[in-house]
Amino acid sequence: MTNREFDFLKEHFSGEELERAKERVENGEPLAYVIGEWYFWDQTFLLNEACLIPRADTEHLVEHGLKRLKKGYYFADLCCGSGCIGITLLKHTENTKCLFADISQKALDMAKLNAQRIGVLERCEFVCANIKDNSSFLNRQFDVIFSNPPYIPTNVIETLETVKHEPKIALDGGEDGMDFYRLLINDYLPLVKEGGSMLLEIGYDQKEAIEELCQCSVYRDYGGNARVAVIDK
Ligand SMILES: C[S@@+](CC[C@H](N)C(=O)[O-])C[C@H]1O[C@@H](n2cnc3c(N)ncnc32)[C@H](O)[C@@H]1O
């Protein structure tokens, strides 16, 4: 364990609890799950084992989103996990409302708790749904749709040490990693109002594949990797 990890643990635990937490980290469990929260944008988000750990990479989606969200906009965070994207956007915009959807009720419970903690709960709606069936969304029109969907190709997941403690359902993007992008573009882009946008986090090597699916602008992160695709209607 690094000194930095130990400092985090000491901020959260003492005595026997600290010893147990140390053991979990030494056994390879991510620090974020052990302390039960992680850092994203300007605050922390509570986590349980059903939530992907929020990544700094995803802050780029928020950065581009903040440029597009106007006062009073209604937007969606599809595949919301801990709610880190939508909640951050609500916190930093005026009179906006967000629909959060995830297939995992446990993740959605955590998103609700985070929304309450951060003071935006009254502007949130939560739907536990498999987005592969878009029937619960058809009567809605959004100004903007955001999604950081699962996008790792199925056969690559097992090879990645960094994600081995995270829920597979949060990672698995199908054979080529593109299943959710095809779905979002075919079934959800029609729910975005004319003049609105869809903003998607993508994998560093998915620029060409997303450009084949739709006309979009792809933005890079500070490391020079393709990270956000924006489809303007
Ligand atoms: C990559 S994680 C992103 C979580 C969060 N938005 C973030 O950026 O940290 C993808 C999320 O999609 C959810 N998910 C996976 N398959 C889904 C489906 N068919 N319908 C709805 N949500 C799904 C997972 O439960 C997980 O929370």
C-alpha cells in the first residue's frame, strides 16, 4: 500500500476498522470501494459495489456538457451508475432537470443518495430500466442526452487488471465494444430535440468506429486520447 492510500484510510477509519480496511486494500480491493466514496469534479460521490468508480476521464464529458446546458434544460444521464455526471451537471446549472436511468437498482439507490447529499434531489427523476428497451422513454423529449455506457469489448475485459473489481455489467460493450453506441444513436438520438445534442464518453480507440456510426465531433482529453463524442442535431 502506498503512503497516499494509507493517508486516505486514516481519514476514514481508526483502530480495528483501520486494520480491516488496510487488509482489504492490501488484498487488491480498490481504495474507492473500501472508503465508500470517490472524487469527481468538485466533490465526492458515495459508492457501493454496483457502481463503477467515477473516473477523471469522465470529467471531460461534464466539461463539454456545461458548455451546452442552458437554464431550464431537461436532460438525461443514461447508464448513470453513481450519478456523478448528471448530479455534477445539475449542481452547476440553473433550473435544469435530469432523468437518471440504470439497469442496476443498487447503483440507482446510490445515485439518489448522492443527489440528496449534494442538494439536487428535487430536480431528479430515477428510472430503473434496461435501456435496450426504450419503451419507458418514448414519450419524452430531451434537450441533451449524456451517457458513459459500457464500452469495453467483451473479450478485453478479462485482460484488464484495473477493472477486475468493478461490475462487469458496467464495462461490457459487446463484441466490438460498440453495442451501446449503436443503441443510443438508433433509439435515443430521436428523443433529442432539434437543436439539442447527445454527448457520449468513448474509449481512446473508438474515434473511427463512432464516426462510422454518426456525424459527430470527437474531443480529446488532456492526455491526447479521444474521449468525448458530441452529436449535435
Ligand atoms: C461505464 S458505467 C458508467 C457509470 C457512470 N455513468 C459513470 O460515469 O461513472 C455504465 C453503467 O451502465 C449500466 N448499464 C449496463 N447495462 C445497462 C443497460 N442495459 N441499461 C441501463 N443501464 C445499463 C451499469 O449498471 C453502469 O452503471
